[in-house]
Amino acid sequence: MAAGSQQRRASHAPTSGENDDGGQRQMRQISAIIAMLAVVGLAIAGYLAYGHYNENALVCTVGDCGTVQKSEYSTIGQIPVALLGMGMFLAVGALATLRVIGSRLLPFAVAITLSWIMLLSGVAYYVYLTYLELQVIEAICQWCVLSSIVTLAMFLLESRLFWKHVFNADDLERV
């Protein structure tokens, strides 16, 4: 593939008026799923943030969400961790939406890379938080677990796009 073609592919996703091959269509479909999962994650994180400020509002049928929410690990400084989660879900959802609509605000590869980095950081932080829940706090929050599952699903989908598009790994078509 010529260097110019590679650069075009890395910096531009086709708009609706251009030819849209199966690969680009699949990338948009995966981006749409990521955007939908971001809405789910945003709702969960929003509920957890609301529960942080209104302790009686949090309903937890499995585990002990109240203990987790009241722990010293539920904030970074004065900022509830749930608000950081909301920021991540908003940002990743916005980047996925830009890819779905074929926006030229950001090159396709840049949007994928930014999302992938945020989600990798999110997954790593959820691993840390889950460790804290199990080993230090000795309580599990069902909403936190659900949020981590949503983040992991988004990360796996974004990883597929990241490796396929950013590194032009055509041999990952089977993944």
C-alpha cells in the first residue's frame, strides 16, 4: 500500500457520500455499539455519583454498595470516583459518536487512539478498585462491578478497532 493511501486511511473515515466498504461499515457498527455502551456506563456512573451525595438513594441488592461508597477510596481528593467515570464514558461516547457520523473534527485514528487510551486506563483503574473492594474494603458494589464490565466490553471492542485501524492489521479480520 502506498504511503499516501496509508495516511489517508489513518486520518479519514469515509463520509456517507463516499464508498463505504465492509471494513469501514464494520468499524462504524462497532463504534455505534461502543457509543451505546457509553450511555449505559454513563447512566451507571451517574447513579453512583447521585448515590454518593444521597446515601439513601443507592439500591444494592447484591453486595454492600453503601460500605464501598463510604470508603476512603470512593473519592480522589474531593472528587467522587463516579464523576471521573462519568467523564470517561462521556468522552469515549463522544469520540465513538464522531466516528459513527463520519465527522472530520478528529482523524479516525486519533479518535480511536484517544478512546483506547482512556478505556485502558479505565480498565486498569477498575482492576485496582476491584482489588480494594475484595481485599481492603471487604465489600462489593454491584453497580461498580457492572460499570467495570461495561468498561471492559468497551475496551475489548475499542481494542479491535485500535489494532485493525491504527496499525492497519488486516489479519485481525477473524478476531
